[in-house]
Amino acid sequence: MFYTCGPNEAMVVSGFCRSPPVMIAGGRVFVIPCVQQIQRIALNTLTLNVKSDKVYTRRGVPISVTGIAQMKIQGQNKQMLAAACQMFMGKSEAEIAQIALETLEGHQRAIIAHLTVEEIYKDRKKFSEQVFKVASSDLVNMGISVVSYTLKDVHDDQDYLHSLGKARTAQVQKDARIGEAQNKRDAVIREAHAMQEKISAQYKNEIDMAKAQRDYELKKAAYDVEVNTKKAESEMAYQLQVAKTKQRIEEEKMQVQVVERTQQIMLQEQEITRREKELEAKVKKPADAERYRLEKLAEAQRLKLIMEAEGEAESIRVKGEAEAFAVEAKGRAEAEQMAKKAEAFQEYKDGAMLDMLLEKLPLMAEEISKPLCKANKVTMVSSGGGEVGAAKLSGEVLDIMTRLPDAVEKLTGVSISQVTSRTG
């Protein structure tokens, strides 16, 4: 069956399948009856009034101290909760509070024994911190945490504290009387200083007033000079401004005239442009068209002449090439003919040479007859000695005949003696 507990309580389940026991602080748990056991422990804060009566201090003065402590079993720390369950399980809150109270009182007595009355009385915070520190370290082992500790009261039966109060009271009263006398003295001194300062302030005030009056007069005179200067400057500035205004008006007028003149110049330029365009349309463009036509005709004529010259040059080149080809062909034919003649010479020898000689005889006769052809006429004069004239004529014929073999050899390349020797 299920069991629940609030946040100020813890449950411990032990028994079957619960080793070690399960501890739950503020929650629920399932418990099997008969084989498992559930126990509860309170986690409420405990307020303890810790009294230590007639405890002797370090100097042997007995005093009674009362402190207030707040403590509780820590449920959030599993180790502390387990320690608390081991030590306080089955005990009531009163029993747990009594155990904690006795522990706190013992620590409180121990700390009182190590301090003097003055230390405890004058520095209660230090005493509380020492008790809290020592008690916390001891109670933590029991699973209890000290939330706070405050020293509530310190008293004794020997009027020791009262005596301390009297001495302090007397000292305070003494200090009060001395302070009062010092305050009166200081008051008189301050009053005298105040009177002196008052008189000084009065004289200083009168001096400041005189200085202020002087400064006023000087500044007033300076201001009057400055005002008069400003007035004069203002009048001069007014006149200067009037002059500037007139000058600006004149400049504006001149600007208007400049603008008008500019407009007139622009109109004239536009008229000139219009006339130039009209002249260009009526005269220049037709002249340009005629010039363009003449340029094109001249260009065509030039191209025609160039083409004719190129054609003529091409014709001359082709004609030259044809003549060269003809000369080359003729040379090849003559070479072939000479080669064939050479072959014929090699084959027929004397017959070929005779054939050549007979072929060249007409040329030989032409060469022989050239001197006779140059004579316009031949006049034969006989003076009765006809033999002498005949002898001269036969001499000339003989000269021609002697030149014949040289001419034949020149034309044919073969001497008469070679031919006659080969033909017999």
C-alpha cells in the first residue's frame, strides 16, 4: 500500500528488498505489509533556549548567559538524514530537542570559560559566531544543522557588570563635562571669530562697494565710448550699405544689359547660322556635288588609264614571253638541227661536208659579188694596149678567187683543202 508524508517529515522504509532502508523526505512510497516496515521522523525546526548559569569566565568571574538557537534535522542531505535516523528514530521531538540542547549548552559553557566578561559583553557577535561554529561541527555528525544562534542575555549576581557600567558611566559623565566646557570655550572663541569676521566682512563689503562703484564708472565710460563708436560705425555702415546697394543696382543694370547684348549676339549668331545653312544648301552643296562628280570622273579616268597601262604592260609581258618562247624554240630547233648535222657529219662525213658546201655556195657568191655590186659602173679604157686592161681585170678576179677559200672557211667552218683532199 502507498504511504505519503509532508515536506516537514521523512519516511524510512525497511524490510524485504529494502536493504539499506529507503529514506524519503516529503513524498510517497509503496510498502508491502507484513514484510516491510515504515517509520517517520519529524523535520521541523526546533527552537532551544540555551541557559548557562554561573559559569566562571577566564578571570574567574561567574556570569549567567542565555542564548537562542534554531536547529533542524537536515532532510535534503542523505548522509545527515541517515545519521539522524540512526540516532533519533523512534524518539519524539522533545527528546531530540533535549539532546541538542544539552550539546549546545556544553559548547556554550566551554566558550564562556575561554573568554573574559568584557569580551563577552562588548563583542556579542564574536561570541555568537564561536558558539555557532563549534556547535555546528558537532551536531552535523548527529544529522542536525544549526540554522542560527543569538546571544540573548548576559548577567551576574556579583554586580560585576553593574560596576563596569558605573565606571563607564562616570567616564561618560566626565567626558560630558569636559565636552561641555570645551564646547563653551569653543563657542566664545567662535563668537569672537564671528564678530571679527563680521567686522572684516563689513569693511570688505564697503571696499567691495567702492571697487564696484569704481568699476561701474570705468565700465560705464568704456560702454559710452563703445556705444558712441558703435553709433558712428552704424552710421558709416549705413552709408556704406547705401553705396553698396547703389553699386549692386548698377551691377544689376549692367548685368541686364549684358544679358540683352548676349541675347542679341545669340540672335545674330542664329541668323548667321541660318544664312550659312541656306548658302550651304543653295551653293555649297551643289558645288560639292559637282566637285564630287568631277572627282569621281577623274578617279574613273585614272583607273581607266591605270587599267590600260596594266593591260599594255601585260600585253608587252605576254608578247615578250612569246618572243622569248619563240627564240627558245628556234634555239632548240637550231640546236636539234646542229645535233642532227653533227650526227650526219659523223655518219656521212665527206658527203655531208660537200652538201654543206653546196648549200653555202649561194651565200659565198653573194659575199664575192658584194664588192662588184658597190661599183656604180665599170669603164674600160683602152689606149691601144688591150692586154694591160685585161691583165688588171684578171688581177682583180684573181684577188677575189684567192679570198674565196677564206670566205668558204668562214661560212662553213671547213677549208677547201680539206674538201678537195677528201673528194679527190
